[in-house]
Amino acid sequence: MASIEELAGTLQGLAGPGIKRKELVAAVREKHPKASKKDIVRAAFYALTSAVDGDVERAQRLHDFALSERAPEDGEPPLPVTRRKKDRRRDAHRNHQKAH
């Protein structure tokens, strides 16, 4: 399997104007067939944090690709954020017991 650095280098070379995200994933998989989509997305973020040779447009394309691939697929509902509600009655009962 290719390392993150190798995948990042491939992404930097392939991320050209007008390339769609699915085309970019397919092109990377042609060169690195065992690379998972998750590894490719991680490599895109890695490529952003490593030197992009001052090419702002290339960095923007990699950034857009990485963010769009992290998002759920079209038609998939986003995962709900659930929080456990605090039971205020139990806290009030504890405070009442400590006071007496």
C-alpha cells in the first residue's frame, strides 16, 4: 500500500483545473490500486499541510476535494448530533442532601 506521502505527491500532480473529485479518486487509484478512499482524502489534507510550492490554485483544488469527500454523499442525511440531557432533578437532590 502506498504511503500518505506518495498519495499526497500523486494528488498534487493530478489536481488540475476542472478535474472532478470522482475523476481525481479514479486517477489516484490507477497509480495506487490498493489505496482506499479514506487514505486518499487523508493524503489530500496532508498535501495541504505540506508544501504546495506556492501554488494557491492547486492548494484550493486539493482543499475543495478533501472537504467535499469528507462530507456525506449526495442524498445521505447528515448524522444527527445527540447530547444526553442532564437530569437536573438528580443534581438538585444531591445538593439538597449535602446541605443537610
